Amino acid sequence: MTGRAGVSAYKFRCGRRNETERYAALSELTELTELGERLLIVDKSDTTVQGIANLLRSLNARGKTVDLCIVDYLQLLSSIGRFESRVQEVSSISRGLKKITQGFGIPVIGLSQLSRKEEHRKNDRPELE
């Protein structure tokens, strides 16, 4: 909220904000609050791609429109079936999220942790864990 408002989070926490900064932060908070149930953030560690699709179907059946789905930490999604490698499993999860995008007509953002083991790589480019 403070980042979107262009207000220092430190100043806001310490109560050292001026009236303009307070109003800007309040305005951003109001805008985020108005999104309400139109923004769906899935961050449970035991969630599956099918579970996300079921949740979206349930919301649609109740007349609720979801405009965006964010999967926080892709690696924590549970997968159904057996895979020879983690790469194949993550690929399957990614395909499932793509199907959700196509089926519901909404963007799906999958967040992922990158490996930080730079010293073991030939180049400095981040890689999936």
C-alpha cells in the first residue's frame, strides 16, 4: 500500500507522515479494498491446480467474478500423479495453470523461488530450484 502510494513505509510505521502522504496511502488502501473478491490470491501449501480450478468454478457459480489469480510460491503446489523429476512436475503444474487461464479467461501469475547457488553455476543467471 505505501509503495503504491509513493510513501516511505518507515515513515508511515513511525507516524512521521504528513497529511499528503497519509491521504495518498489511504487512497491506495481504499482502492485495494474495493477489489474485494475480484482478486484471488492462492497461497496455501496443500493446494493443487485442480483445487484452484474448483475454487474458481465455485466462485463463478455464486456469481462472483475473479479477474486475477496469483499462485504464491509455485513449488508448494501439490501435484497429482508421479513424475520422474521435479522439472516434469513443475511443467505439469504450469500446463495446468495455463489451462485455468484459457478456461476462465483470466490471467494467472505463478510466483517461484529461484536458486541462489550462484557459485555452482557457469553463469550468474538465476535458475529454478
